[in-house]
Amino acid sequence: MTTQISLPTDSSIQEGQTAKEQTGRPARLQYARYTLFLLLLVLAVGSGCSDSNADEAAQFFLRGNLQLQKREYREAIRYYTEALDKKPDFADAYNNRGLAKYRNGDREGALADYNRAIDTDPDFGATYLNRAEVRLETGDAAGSLADLQRIEREYKDSSFYQVRLADSYVRLNKPAPAQAAYDRAVQLDPKNAEALTNRGALLYSQKAYEQAESDIRQALLLNPKQDAALNNLSLLLARAENYTDALTYVDRALLVQPDQPYYLNNKAYLLLMLNRSEEALPLVQESLRLDPDNAWAHRTTGIYYLNRQEGVKALASFRQAERLDASVDDLYYYLGQAEQASGNRQAACEAWQRGESAGDLRAGAERRKQCI
């Protein structure tokens, strides 16, 4: 939420306010994500297909499965395509080719194959689950939820299914059903580290910090390399101003995913809080290279320039963050600071006023101190 939540883009759940008004926050939480991996080994031969073609299709299909297990995704795609050339109504092959494409980074291609599998077999429950995964990652949370609801009767007792259902509700800003689904996922499988990670992220967003930390630490006991949980524990420690320990956890997350833009930005923020500005700059720049629309990284860049008393550059970064996502924590507090540093007292008071209206405690406190 596990969570700035890969889920990512992303309609990620963001951090809540800290207890101490003087404390800033890094970027948002990260939700854990795992792709469903199904190998369907049963071949149903259609009546319109010759025995010879059906046998050959089955052989290509099984070869594709072997390559998929070996993570040789291009080879798997090639064999599944051969199977489909022999048997064009082979729903299992479309599903598994979709999985191979997904694993190979081709989400649009995966979605097209899942659509073909469902067109061929409208009751193919596993493909609805797989398509829901891709739809969620490509921003279609409503479509993901529709797919999951379509197969609820069949999958309601699957912990994996309940996590995906909860993730869709999170993206649709429906915390109550999301909480219920995460609770059900943990009840079904208390060792589901992903469920614990994502429930912890949701609890964090609701400012239930102790419960969030309990879930996240339990997830790390089960899977010490759960990068989303490592990132989120870092955010919890940063909230308590324990920046040194927070840095160790985000570093561990980066060992798992070195190019995750949220983690890079979070580390940059922590380095700023530790007065290690020159180390922070290349990290936040790399974060923005990977995700130019990350409002949190623009905010971090603004803090960097504000610390260096470069008001014009700070203002440009904060204003870009505002254009992208006005809900970023403490944005208006920092925007007002940059306006004031640039000699724009009225603009500073207006920024703090906007922040106070949006619930930014630091901005409100600054407005009362500077503008009344």
C-alpha cells in the first residue's frame, strides 16, 4: 500500500497527516502486487477441429506451459501462437499467452488475449481474474471490479481473489468494502503477506497507524523481501521522525526494485530530512525521469530548492505538483513558504489559505502565524 500503491499511475493511497505539524512526509504508500500465474493443462477439443490439429495444438500448448514455468516468455508466446494457429478457439491458449505477455511487460497484448479467451469461453473464470489484474494496473478499476464480481460465486473463498477485490475498491475510493475484503483475505489465509501489506496501507490512509504497523511488520515476518511493506514501514518510521531507520527500510525496498520511482522519491525525501541534499537530488531526478507525473517527486524537488533558497525553482516545482495532484501532503505549506521566500507575501497567504481549506494543518498554522 503496499503503498506511494506501484498500485501505482496509480490511484495509490497516500499518506495521512503526521502527528507533529513540523514534520514533512515522503511520498505515498505502496500496495503490493502479484500477478496471477495459472497453467491450465487440460485441453478441451472443439468439434470443429480435426484430431490431428487438436493433438498438435495440445503439444504446442504444453510446450508453452513449460516455457512459461521457465520464465522464457517469448518462447512461451511463440508456442501458444502455434497452438492457436492449429486451434483458433483454444481459450486456454489465449489465457496463457495473455499471462506470458503480461509477464513480458505487454499489458495491452495481455488484455487483448484475455478478451479473446472470454469471447471464446464466456464462463472462463480464471481469465476474468487475470483480466481484472490487468485492468486494475492500467487504470480501469471499474472494469476490474466488474470482472471480479462476475466470478464472485466461484472465487469468494480465495484469499488472492479477496485481495484483488479490495484493491479495486481502494482504487474506486470505497474504503469500507475494501477493508471487508482485506479482512476476509487475511481470515482465509493468515499468511498472505500481500493481504497484510495492502490492509496495512489502507489502515495507514485512515490514520490507524498502530494497526497499520502491526500488519506491515507481520507481512515482513512472512516475506522479508516484500518491497511494498518495506517502503511502507519506512513511511511509518518517517512519520515518527525516525529518518535514519526509515532510510534503511527504503534502501531494502530498492534492493528488490531498484527502479521503482516512488521508492527513489521516498529515499530522496528522507535524505533531505537528514540534511543530505546533494545525495537526494539525483534520486528525485531519476524518480521524475521514470514517472514525470509524480506530484510527490515534484514536491520533493521543490523542498530541495527551497532549502537552497532558490525560490523561483522551488515555486515551479510546487506549482507543477499542484497541477498534478493538489492533495499531496503539506504541498500548500511549502508553496506558501516558496511564495514568501520570493517576496510574494499575499500569494503566500493565499496558498496557506487554500491548504487550510483542504485540511493541511501546517498550512493553516502558518497562515494564522503570518497572515492574521
